[in-house]
Amino acid sequence: MPKQATTLPVIAVGMITEFEQAESILSTGEADLIALARAVLFDPRWPWHAAAHFGAQVRAPKQYLRAQPSRLPKVFG
Ligand SMILES: Cc1cc2nc3c(=O)[nH]c(=O)nc-3n(C[C@H](O)[C@H](O)[C@H](O)COP(=O)(O)O)c2cc1C
């Protein structure tokens, strides 16, 4: 059912595993939010890795800041 069929927020779920796939769902307006289950069980930092893939930044607790990889000098903002 297309998102246009309702005024309620739409969450897409199921077999979303790739960063580009997730971004496409959101940027094309197919859904307002994506939900991940198995992809996050496999990689609990999936959202951070997605942010890094797109050159975006994440907010991390202070104690994580020293873990910023040198190849991603701006990922923690
Ligand atoms: C270990 C595990 C436990 C789950 N438990 C529930 C649950 O209690 N209730 C529910 O509605 N869906 C549950 N699901 C289904 C997920 O919410 C999700 O709809 C499904 O795994 C498809 O998304 P995915 O392809 O990102 O894994 C569970 C999935 C997994 C892998």
C-alpha cells in the first residue's frame, strides 16, 4: 500500500540491509522511517556505518569519542 493512502506516519520494515537501499526508501518518500531487525543484530553499529558511508555525522557519548577511526575524522562531529 503506498504511503499516500494514509496520513499516518509509515515505517518500512523487512529485508532492508543496504545503506543505499535504506537511503532510497527515505529520500524518495516511500516511508517516513525505516526499521531494521536482522541487519542490526548482525551489526549493532549499522546506523553509524550508514552515516559514515554517506559522510554524515552521529552523536556519540563522550566516552566513545576516542574511538573515532582516523579514516573517518568527522564522523563524531
Ligand atoms: C530475533 C527477532 C525477534 C523478533 N521479535 C519480534 C516480535 O516480538 N514482534 C514482532 O512484531 N516482530 C518481531 N520480529 C520481526 C522484526 O520486527 C521484523 O519485522 C522482521 O525481522 C523483518 O525485518 P528485518 O528484515 O530487518 O529483520 C523479530 C525479528 C527477529 C529477527
